[in-house]
Amino acid sequence: MISTAIRLARVGSRSELAAAVLMMLGYPCVMIAALLPDIWFFAAATAVTYVTDWYLHQRGSYLINRLGKVRAGLSIRFLLRQLMIILLLARLDLAEEPLFYAAVACFLVFYGLQAPHGALTTLIRLRRSLPIVTRNVDLHAVRIPDAPPRALLHRSSEKMLHLDLPAVAGVLIAAGTGEDLVGYIGAGVTVLLAVAFNALLMPYLRRSRRAPSAPAVLKALDTWLGEYQPTVVLYFSGSNESAYQCNMWLDTMAAVEGRPLIVMRERNLVSQLADTSVPVVCVPAGTHLMNLNLSTVRVCLYPANVGKNIHMLRVPTMKHVFIGHGDSDKLASVNPYSKVYDEVWTAGRAGRDRYALADVGIRDEDIVEVGRPQLAPIESWTGTTKNPIPTVLYAPTWEGWDDNPGNTSLLLAGENIVRRLLEADSPVRVIYKPHPFTGIRSAKAKAVNARIKALVAKAAQDRATDPRWVKEASAAAAGQRAATAELARIEARLAELAQPGRAGGDESEESRVALADPARQTEIATLRAEWNDAYWQSFGWWEHRTVTGSQPKLYDCFNQSDAMVSDISSVVSDFIASGKPYAVTDSAEFGAEEFKRQNTAVRAAVILSNDAAEIDDLLRAVADPAGDPLAEARHELKTYLLGPDEPTSMEQFNAAVLALAAKAEARNAGVAQRVGGQQPAPLPDPEAASSGVGDGAAEVVAEAEAAVDPDMPSPDADAEINAGPSALR
């Protein structure tokens, strides 16, 4: 019942639910106490509303957001409390007393001071905002001043509103004791603090405290680009939950031959970007992006098909490549939008065949097999379980944008899979790692996800009290405590390294100070590896676990597991690199043979129905590798899906980058040669114009001029957008 209430109230825990209930009851109690009147009941109810409101804000409760949507936001709630104090004083027959007028005057002045405070904080943030956000880019050509202290701007409206506490406390004490002086002092302190808060913000409006102008910053960036001369760009745009699609390519970009650059479009995603030594430039405005000096870039890589790609696709001097953010049999892997790119890179032969079968207009000669460089951290199977009992990873994908039952096993089979694993005849450890998007569209998927987490947590609690594991837990306790302490140390150090500048700096200041430091990068990489080891050592090898968030990574879960259950997604293709047994759920109930025919990645899998009755076949393959009937099929499928082991994927990827860069150079040289040797076309006569004669030459000249001068607008922007780089072949 409590879990149902938590789900309905959209809160994250029992404590949040309790706070939400107390807050919602507190305000009616404040009003009742004012009407009675009962000053001590009023004081108690007021205290409850203050504490619960503050707690829910600290937890970032969804309820707080919803209250704001229905015109019951924080400022309204504070104003309501102040009005109830005035009502209380009137009901206590103090309406003709000086204390009443002092309280009214105080709250009116305090309310009036909130307007300039809001204006000041908004202006400061606007004038501190740069048109770009950067990492590992030297912007020394412009002066970016230090940010205001974090205490002044972080949750500033909430802090300003809480300055009414002295007045509220003083007036209530005065009304209850008759000591009006306490009320006057409280009111005076509130007004003085509000004035002081505004006064502290004023200096940050001075010109010397502002960020440089947009033209100056963009000029400095262009200067840096001219010095750095990037050759390979990873271009990324996406939703709040999609940062992982870019993060998976960071190590590859750091190892690519040439001078890599990451170009992003959403400010909020920069903070979600994992640590990297590659220069990062976030350019939210399309006009700013299209005016950047990217003349040295020859290859642009796209991990996602999104609308904002068009702002980079318009540049003809570079070649454009769709690399995706996974390789699977999902429809997203054969999106017809891929026609706009010069090339499509797939992991292995399977990707090429997938496009041929889909017949969406991608030419075979435009597909290049480059392997999957990201899979290097995945450890190959040794043929034995990592621990005394096998670990099975359940990593379902999310529900997708439609209600196709084949999108995910979570809805129809998820709970059955987990229950059968938890109730297996021989003990199994379960690691559950849901997709980051789970539940963003479907409330049902979100509810199932919550139930599976509860199942895993309950099984972990039961196992902790099982006599079979108590002895193991006792023997491992000291090591787990040491690992937990090590985790805390590593996380503290990583937090320090994550802020290269002073604590509390804003986005603009971070762009100034976030420069690549090889020593820092090396230490972070070492700490990440140590963190991963300490994490898995901080609990027993027999303990069930739900893993969410960016750490530990999915591939770390692969390495800890002896088998996996998943759906049709790139997770399956990636896991095949390990050579370990795996199962895939036929949630749409095609039947095993048809399911294998339609989905290449499941040809070496144990096929599960929605009741997961076949899960024992997977567990037998783990327990007896010698009798595993699918071992040879997995080996063959790995080569087909992911390409050969030699040369390495990184070598294949670099070769593809260099080959495509050479094509871009040849194309640009050819255009320049045509422009240099061509005479200006004569003005067309009406007859020629009407018959179309001469149009082709004019278009060639216009295209060539646009290639030489990227800032020159195309004579037919719509045609350029619709054609994309494919038209430049």
C-alpha cells in the first residue's frame, strides 16, 4: 500500500512521502489555527510546513514541481503563510495594535524586495552566460571574470524567501507573550537581511564582472580553432537522457588519428559528459555553429540521427559519417535518414547486410565495416564462472516510442525472468541493470522497473539472512568495509579533480579553467579503474544487485557476469564480444525460428518466451561449458556482427577516418581547381533561361564558391538541406 502511494504521489521514498503528506496537511492546519485562533497550534503547524517544504526541495521532489504548475509554487506558499499570520493577529484582537501594522509593513516591504532580487539574479546569470560552453579549449584571448559566490546564486529565490523567518518567529513570540519589541526586532532583521542580499548582488552587474560579449567569445574560439586546426569532429545533439550516446565514443575520439574535436549543441549535456582530454565545444545557436571556422575538418562523425545534424551536414568541405550509438537489429539501425551521410560505418558484415535487406536507399559502396572500438574493455570468457556461483546480468532495453511488444522484455517477461533466476535450483546471483530511458514514456514500464528492483532488493535481504551465506558474509566483512572506505576516498578525490577551478564556479568560469591536464587525466583514469575494483569488492559475490547510473558501466557489468539476458538491442551485440552464453526474449512471440530469422544477433542465443521457462537452458550452458551447444555458433556470430579480431577495431576505425579524409581533400581540391579555371558565366538570355540551358554551370559555380567560403549562403538553401552531402558525391 505504501509503495502504491509512493508511486501515485511521484515521490522517491517513504521519507519523501511522509514529508509530502505533512506539508499538504500543514497548510490547512495553519489556516485552522489562525481562525480558531490558537497561537501555539499555529506555530507548530508553521514549523512543520517550513521543515517539510525545505526537505522536499533538497530532495528535488517531483511534487514540488507539480505544485508550481498549479500555481501553488514556493513564493505563493510563503505568501500564504504570511497572510495567515496577519489573519491570526486579527483574530487575536491585535488588528489595532502597533505590532499588527509592523507585521503588515514588514511583509509588504519584504515582498517588494523580492522583485529586485529576482531581477538582479536573472540579469547576473544572463550577463554571465557565454554563447558557447567549452572544455579543454584555451580562451585566453578573452577575459572571463570569476563567478559570483555560489551562496549568492544557488537556489537564491529559496534563500531569499526564507529570510522571513526572523519576522515570522518574532511576530509569533510577540503575539504569544505580549513583548512587542521581539516582533519589531524580527521584522527589522528580515527587512535588513533582504536589503543586504540585494546589496551583495549589485556589484556583479558592473562591466568588470560580466562575461565578454558574444562576438568577442566567438572570435576567440575561431582563433583557437585556427591554431588547433581540428581534422575529425564528433557531432552530438540529443535529449537530457542521451548523454551516454556521446560518452561511449569519448575513448575512441581520444585515440583517433588526427586532431579530434567534440561539438555539442545542448548546454545541459556538457555537465553529463564523462571526463575526456579531447577538446569540447558546445554551440547551442545554429547561427553561431554555421559561422565557426571549421575549414580544416575533413571528417564529421554522428552518433545519433537528430534534426540539429542539419546545421553541420550543410558544410560540403567535410565528409559526413553516421557511426550510431550501438549496432543491433532494431529499426533505428536501418533508419532511411542515413541517406544524408556520405558513409555509414557498421561494426561488421551484419550491418552491411542489414541495410541491404531493409532497402532504405543506402548504397553498399557507402558502407564501411570498422568494428566496435568501444568493446576493447570487454573481457573474453575463460570457460569457467568468475565466482563459486554464476552471475547472470539482466539488461533489458527501454520501452521505445511505440507500444510494439518486441521493443522490450521488461513489460511482459521482466518479472518472470528475474523470479526464475532468483528461484533457480542452483544458486545464482542476479545483477539488474535497466536502460537509462526506462519509464520515460510508459508509466507501466516505470512501474515494472520499480517492482523488479523491489524483487532484487528483497532477494538480497533474504540471502543476507540465509545460513548458507552468513558464514561467507562474516569472512568477507572486513574486506568489504575496507573496499567501502576506499570507494569514499576515491569518490572524494574524483570530486576534487572534477572541478579544476575554484569551488562554486559557474559555466563560464569552468569554460575558462577546464583545460586539458595530462597528469590530471592520468590520475582520473587510474582512479576510475580503482573505483570499479572497489565497487565490486564492497559487497559479496553472492549478493544480488541493481545497478543504475553511469557507474559502474555496462561493460563492467559484462565482465562481472557469466551470462546475460536481454532484448533486441546493441547490448546483445556488444555482449557477444565476450563469448559468454546469453539469452534474448521473444516478447512479440514470433517463435524461435522466425525470431532468429528476423534478428541476426539472436542466432546463437537461448530464446526465451515471455514466461521465461527456457532460462534453465542458459544456466546449464554456464554450469557446463563443455556441453554448451551454442558455443561455436557464438564464435562465428561474433565475427559476423563485430568484424575480425585482427586488425583491431581501433586500427580499422583509424584507417576509415584517414581514407575518408583523403576523399574530402580530393573533393575540395577538385572544386578549387574548377573554380580557378572557370570564367564567369554570361548572363543567361530569356530563351536559354526558359529552356534550362546554363543552369547547371551556374549551380556548379555557386556550389564551388560556397565550398571556398563556408560563410557564403547557398543559392538554394532548401535544396542544400534536402540533398545533404550525398548530393556532393
